[in-house]
Amino acid sequence: MDSEFRPNPETNPEDITPSNNPQESFPKKYPVQHILRGSRKGIINTMHSLYAVGYAEISEWSPVQPTGLPGEFITMMTKYITRAACSK
């Protein structure tokens, strides 16, 4: 199971994202998916906390949906982090 989470040394992020050359006006962006799963109240509170610190707009999250388990809900959002932010 640990091998599922280890990075593959043969997979380079440079190969899976658009190239960044001087002709491009936009820096590379790397997707990061955030998933919130739990009670509806807990999810809503977390969404508002992330909004309050300026990380994510409420509208960026998918609609809160039940998972099929009693009292459990899920939502997700994808942020795109620039290469400069990744190298810090």
C-alpha cells in the first residue's frame, strides 16, 4: 500500500504539465485537489475558515453531497499552484 503513495522517479512533473518557455505569458500551474468529507456542519465551517484566510472562495467548492453513509457529506475543489509557489 505504501508504494501507492511514493512518487515514481520516472514521472517528472515537467512532463505532465504544459511547457514553460519565454513565449508563454503564463507560468506553469500544478493542480492540487482538496476533498472535504465529514458532517455537513464541519464541511461548511471548514469552507468558511478557508475563505476567511483568503485561500478559497465558497463558490470554488463543488456542491456538498451525501456520500451514502449516514451523516457523511463530501465536497471538492481544485486549486492550481504556480511553479514559483511549489518551489518555496
